[in-house]
Amino acid sequence: MEEIAPRIVVDPDVRFGKPVIRGTRVPVQLVIAKLAGGMGTAEVAEEYGLERDDVLAALAYAAQALSNEEIRAVS
């Protein structure tokens, strides 16, 4: 298991190596999707047995991942 960001880990034996919240099998992608779908931070935390800081860590990780993304216009 490797911590790739605060509270976010990857392990090839857990969820096919996708980023998850440390100590759980909850994928970061799921947390972000639930927030995007309208659930509040507290609702997501309660539904998946997370702490508020876990949910915020998922958001921070997603923001960091997007900040490194390159988009090239194709004409």
C-alpha cells in the first residue's frame, strides 16, 4: 500500500489499484461522484463510514490530479 496524498492510498490488491480512502475500500472516484450528484459532505461521510476530512481529502486529491491534466485543442 502506498499513500499518494494525505488520507489517499493505492494498493494493487484493493479496487484494482485505484485510489481509495486510507483504511477503507471506498474509491476516491465514488466520493467525488456522490458530491457531484448533490450529496453533501456530511451525507457522503455518513453513508460510507468516512470522516469529513476523508471527503475533503478526496476533493483535494481530485483537484490536484486535474491541475496536472493537459488539454490540447485539436482543429
